[in-house]
Amino acid sequence: MRGDDVTGYDTVPYTIAYAAELVDDPIGFEWHAGQFRLSYLPPRPGDWVTPPAQWRGEPAQILRGRVRDLHSKPDKRGPERMRKLNTRRQWRCIDKLLCQVCGGPATDPETGLIPWLLAQTVFEGTGENSGRTNAPPTCWDCIPKALEQCPMLADAPIQCTVTSVKPAGVLADVYAPGIARAGVLTAHNAFVGWDWHEFHHRALAVAQVVELHGMQLVKQPIRRSAAAAAGESPQR
């Protein structure tokens, strides 16, 4: 690992941020559509994300954490920061079902199943075969590498296939208006559902969260060309 904050990888995962990508622009509250909402100061049109269609109808969008995307510019991005996610690449991997390690398509083209590798700390069960996570999928080819090198996966990792994915919400830092409309942090890395409209104007989203459905455990990583051997339903 070439970074100075974590060691162990010989490959930097696609979703990991680099030093020059991190942004520390000021935030505060502005008056918008009849209420205060969290905003970068000054704001930019692309700062906010809109809830998926089934949860629209409310005026509040969610402010998404600013970050640069310099992945394709190794001469400008600086050293990796293994404890930091690049919010935009994490979002892209979730939206397009890309592997969080290599950035390529994760869906098995033969079975249509999506391989997912989860640390216990980033998974919350919501049903017998479903659960929420902010971790993007991991393709079959990258699973062995991730299991070998990622410290978060050292304790009872969940290796599974998924049949479908639904939007759930975001992980966000939640703020309240303070003196002179400054933001006062009230919750860190809290789940905010897309239907929790009362929190949208106070949230700074740092990662997208999805609900996985049709989860089936696999006992060991298998290559993309092999059919997934399903086992027990994941429980937590």
C-alpha cells in the first residue's frame, strides 16, 4: 500500500479517495423554498441530489458531499487516503453496479446475479433475504483479493449473490442551524431514508445506501464464469 494511513493493499480500490480529491469547502444554512436548507457557501447547481422518482413530491433535495474525481489523473490526484471514500465514485458504483475494487461491471453475465462482499459493520439486515448497505458490489475476480487485503473483512465477512437492488437512502452527517446560520453537527454517518423528507434539508450525504434483495450466501468466491452456489439466507 502506498498510502500513509493504512497498509496492506497492493491495489487501491476504485472507490477510495485520493488526497487532492478531498474538498473542505464551508457549509451553512440558506433560505430556500420557505425553509432553511444546508448548503455549500457559495452553492453550485450540482451540489444536490434528488430522491428517486417514487419518493419525489417533497421540495427538499439532499446536499451531497463535494469531492473531485481525479482517478484518471494519477499525476494530479496525490496519495490515496484509505479511510476516505470518494463519494462520487461510490455513488457511480451503486448506480451502475460497478465493482468497488476495479470499477468494472460486477454483474455475472451468465447468471444475472450480482456478487456482493460485505463487512458486518456496513450491513443491516431488513428481512430474511434482504439488507441495507452503502458498500458497492465486488466482482468475482476481485473478491479473493479483497478478502486477503481488507482489514474490515477479517471478521466474518458476508459473501453473497443478490438478485435485485433498490434505493434506500444515504449515509449523512446531519446538521442544525446555529449562530449566523452556521451548521452544527448533530449526527455523524447516520442513515437518512429517501422517504425521511424532514431530514433532507439538514443532511450532507457522504454515501448512497441501497437495499439488497434475493440475497443468498456463497461459501467461497467463485469466478465470473461459474454459476453462484447459493447457501443459507443471510441473517444478522
